[in-house]
Amino acid sequence: NINTYNVSVIQFPHVFYVAAETRIVNGTDAKEGEFPYAVSLRRNSSHTCGGTILNEKFILTAAHCVCDNAKPYDNSLFSIQYDMIEIEKAPTNTVNVKKINCHKFSSEKLIYDAAVLELEKSIPKGLWAPVKLSRKFVTDQTQKGTIIGWGRIHHGGPISKTLQKMEVEIYDDKTCGKNLTTNTTFALVPLLEEPVTFSVNNRAGRNQREWVGSRSRYGLEECLGSVGCAQQRSNYTKPCGDSGTALVVDGVQVGIASFITEACGTANKQHPNVYSRISTYYKWIAEVAGL
């Protein structure tokens, strides 16, 4: 059975929303070297989430992929695959995880969904490069961004073997805030794990400055903000398993893929995806990873 919680949106000061269908349906294949910081987080040698390279010893991902609230899972279960766009069954370019650093993640409040992984050894020099992180993400005007990931292409379907990308157009805070409905259901969905869903009771206007909305070039309207909104294009669905991957604006990571709306394969204007806001966690990330 899936556990359900009632959560008020005023408990989301550290996240912003992206439409569920942007993880990632009808995206395009990424090119070699286009996102050199992207990694596949593997649990028992199988892809479960995504992540980004902070430096040769540390990886950024979503806390719900590797933490039970603020308590880390057994680090021996996890490794990362780097310097690639194709997910392989038995890759050679992997490094085991030595330590999992969870932020103050709460699965009930859906906040602080960020984790930093320390690796057993440094990633060898190669084509990879560290990600640039946002220290301040201003959303007072329209701007473009890119989302990436390997998640499932539809409910119960296979994951994409090739890293996918999709461009989005980001709205201002106020536009998105007007469109969030009440009693929205969300789910934490790393691959291989049972989703946990949450109902959100909207109290519009309390934290409107945190809101962000976006609209992709494919006609998908989505939300990126502390609270948000989404509208799917006809016949579009959303995949699962992109948790921990990056939302990028002008080559800088501004968000970590956190939780999706309802079940894989459903999305609409009232049902957004949620990304953790990098600027909120930057100081903590920098301290843990020695940036």
C-alpha cells in the first residue's frame, strides 16, 4: 500500500516545481560531452537515480534516493557510473560510494531533498567535468532552461538507455503560483522503490516569491517553484526514475529532480513535478564537498 500524507504548500520554501511530463518524454538524445557532469546512481549495480559531479570525490543527488529521511541507507549498496551518456549493464567506469551525507530530508514535509555522496576513490581524469551550481536563482522574468535524465518513458516501461534532454521556458513566480490546485498528490520515485505519495493543500499567496512556472517548446506547461502548476500536452506522459538529475539554466544547475505528481504516466496543469532549489543548499553542499 502507498502511504499518503496531507502537507501544506507553506512547508516548501526550498523547492520549485517542473511539470511531470518533462521527466522526460519526447526529449532528444544528449550528445557525448554535452552534460559531462551527469552520472547514473546505481543501487545493486542497477540504475536507480541520477546525479551530478561536484568534483572528483563528491556527487550531488536527491536525498530520497539514498536516505531514509535524514538517515543514510547502507552506502555499500550504491555506486556511480560516470563519463557516459549510455547506461550499461556492466560498465567499467564506476566508483563505489563511501559515505552518504543527507541534508535534513523529511519525507513527510517534502523538504531538504538533497544529498552529497562521497566516493571511495577519485574519479579518474577523463572527459567528465564538475557541474556549476547556482548560488542565486532569480525567477522574475521568462528564461530558458534544460532538464536531463534517464528515467522511464512511461508507467511500467523501460528506462531510456541514452541520456535525454528537453528545453523548457521558465515563467515568472506569480504566473505559476496562480495555477496550483488544491489536494495535489506527489510521489517520490527512484527506480526500484515503491512510490510514497502526498496530498498538498494549497494556501496560495503565502510564499509566492518562491514560485516559478515554465513552458517547454513542446507545448508542455510546467511549474518550477516552491509551489506550482503543470499542464500536459495531449498524449504526453511522464516517466519515473529521473530523481536526482539536474535542471540547468545557462549551463548552471539550478535544481535537483525531487518528486513527481501522482503516478508515472499522468500529468496536467495542476500536477507539477518538484525540484530542490540549489541556491538554498549551496552553502551546505560546498561545505560537505569542499568546493
